[in-house]
Amino acid sequence: MTIEGSHSLIVPVSMAKPFIEAGHSRVEVNAEFNGNKLVFHGKLHARDDRYILSFGKRYQKQLGVAKGDFFQIQLLQNTTKYGVEMSEELSAVFESDPQALEKFELLTDGKKRSLIYHILRIKNSQTRIDKALIISENLKMGVTDVKLLVQAFR
């Protein structure tokens, strides 16, 4: 596998087809390069007669690859509830606040994933907890816009 453009992986049809035919466009991706391993979740996008996975700069840096490098990937069925693994911090906040979880479940799948990714990008655990609490409070106030959900209101 190699990077196409700045952030795309062209997935061979033979590799993508079993997932697409089974109705699983969201997949877990295991990538390996020079001893570095990376696991992430993505969506197989149909483009013309091929399939593409987004593979952003953050993932490229984590794996240690650059455009032109060849590396291995393995696709697995994504078994997560939201199409991405929820952080422990966000999960704990929702466990302690069922009302916020109820509001979260009413969001579109894309909004749910956006909020989960927003939390996952934060490196410090306490900051992830703080942001999850902000999201929780905003959900209970009826906020549904993702950009507003992550902002603290005073």
C-alpha cells in the first residue's frame, strides 16, 4: 500500500469488496511499516472503480510513512458501536450521566464520531475528562451543533 495524493489510500477492490458486499463500509485498519504498528478506523469510499480510505497526516506521522513509502495494511470488520473506539474518559462521563448519554444517542452517527474523535485527539487524560464534561453539559442544554458542543459556555 502507498499514499495517494496527500492523505488517501487506494484499497484494492478485491480487499474492499467482501466488506462492501456485507454492508460494512466502516472498517478497522491495521497498518505496519518498519516495525511501527497503527490501528485506526475508517470508511471505504467508492471513487470511480476503486475504494479509498482517508489516511491523514497524523496517522502518517504515527506510522512513520511518507508519500512513496510502501507499507502493509489489513482490513478487519469494525465491531465498535460508533464506528470508532470511544475513549475511556468519554465513556465514564456518559456512564455517570445517563441523561447526557441519552442526548448523545439522538445525534447522527457522524456527529457522534466527530465528538469521539475530538476527545481522542486530546493527549492529556484530565483534559479529555474536562472536555467530555463540557460536551455532556452542552448535550443536556439541547446543543446539537458539534462546534458548539465542544465549547465551554459561562
